[in-house]
Amino acid sequence: MGRYAIYGAGSLGTVLGAYITKNGGQIDLINRNKAHVEALNTKGATIKGTVNMNVPVKAITPDEMEGQYDVILLMTKQLFNKEVVTKLKDHLTEKGVIVTLQNGLPEPGIAEIVGADRTMGCTVEWGAALGEPGVCTLTSEPDSLSFHMGRMDGISDAQFKMVKDLLELMCPVHEEDNLIGARWSKLLINATFSGLGTVVGGVFGDVSENKDAAKVAVRCMKECIDVGHATGAEFAPVQGKNITALFYYKNAIKRAFATFLVPIAMKKHRDIEPSMLQDLKKGKACEIDAINGVVCEWGRKTNTPTPINDRIVEIVKKCEKGELKPQSSNIKLFDDLL
């Protein structure tokens, strides 16, 4: 049996660690928050929301890390990847891998540090929120939990199977031959529902089920698809659904149909609170540059307009500075772009 760790065991990592441990695995949950680590060790991981369980887990802080791991599941914010991954490199076994479960397009940067033959990528198709230390809320329905995982060049079948077996202690893992396509599909979901959810100060459902917000959402999705296609990416299905077929449009009729589909498509994930909004509530910098900012960056590189994503970035950065509050009325700030 290998030695495994979740580095950055916040909301998602705590839920994942609880499931892995509950179902017979052993994994270290690593987090800088000492109160969270202490609560996990003394009271176990408490998961509520769409499930209810309490699982004894092993948690440590980064400075308590010893030895090397076969698999490190990376779940920190991308803002600190260069520093974090450089440190983690020394904690990998010879054939150890870093599996990034982060947002955006993080794999190339990680591969630059540890090598493509030690880099895997995984998209998380569910959401969670961290409450008090040691307590997390799973916000997706249990029957809608899944991972989509791919590999960089040089990853062996044995390495891939080891990670797949570990993650399947929680939920199904779909092997993704088109890793970049899976990344762009997840980026589309995050840019749209995390980005706009943060703008309006609400959960995914506050975007998908609000008529005005849904109109902005379909335009955001179209921009993401246009930019992704301009980079050469082919969008991978999300939980079996072809999102480009469902949400891409070239006329007003198809746009209206795409808008109609938004609340139906997001029904099982309506209660997800964006991690960016959670960060803003705690007075922390959020990942807007690694989500909507990536769409804008690639838009500039490919001469593809991204006015909706540009505006989302602008609003969220104003919220970071305290110049705006995340609130439902912010959706009116897109009126001139519709």
C-alpha cells in the first residue's frame, strides 16, 4: 500500500479525506490552519449537508510533513503553486505523482517543476464548503459525485491506477484522454457559476435560477467556448453531457434555449457556494485570475473578445478591495454588454 496525502485539505480536501478514510484508505490531511488540523485530530472530520458522517482522520500542518509520498493530491489555491510545488517535490517518492485538483489550467506549470512524468490532473465535479474547524458541508447530491482524471506524458498505467483506486474510495473516476478538454470544460463551469456566483454573492442556484443572471451566464459560457476552441481545445463531456452542444449558440433562438437549460443542468449542484466567495467573506484574496482571468488571458492571446469575463474579473477585484459588495444587484453591471 502506498503513502498518500491531501495537501490543502480545506473544504473539498476534508470531504475527500473523510470518504477515503471511511472506506478503508489511509491518507494524511495537510492544512496550514492549526485550528482545523487540531479539530480534525481530536473530533474527526464532520461532513454534513447532503450526507451526515463523522470520520476519525489524521491531519498535520505543512511543517509537520516527514518522508515521501507516492501520491500528493494538491488542493491549495493556484496563487502559491510555484512555492508549494517546489517544496512538495522533495516529499515525492521516485515514482511519486502530484495530482492537481485545482481550478484553471495548472498542469503545465506543475510539470515544469516536477516533470510531466510526475504530473496528473483531475477535475472535481462536486462542491463543498468549510464551516467551523473540522466541519464541512457537502453541497452536491451524493449521486452526482465524480472525478475526471487525465495524465501528462510519461505517466505509467501503474501510477494512473494507483491514483484512480485511491479516488474511487470516494466516487467514480472517469479516465480522461482529453485532459486539456476536461480542464476547459471545468473552467467553463467555474468561470460561469463560480465567477457570477461570487459577483452576486450567492450559490450556483442564484445564478442558474435567476432570469437576469442566466442571461449573463450563457454569454459567459459562449465566450469560454470561443476562447477554448481558439486555443485548439476540444471540450470534454461533463458527467456525460456535451456542454458545447447544449450551451453554444449562434442565433437568438439557440441562445434562448441555452438560457432555458441552465437551471435544469445545474439542479444537482445548485447549493454549491463558490470558493472565491468563501475567500472574500474571510477577507482573503481569491482565485479570480486562475479562473475567469485565464479565459481573459487566452482571449487576448487568440484575439477572441471576452467582455463578460473581463467584467467579472473587474467586479470581483473591486469586491476584494472593498469597493463593491458581492450582491444580487451587481448583475445589472452587465446590462451594457447584453
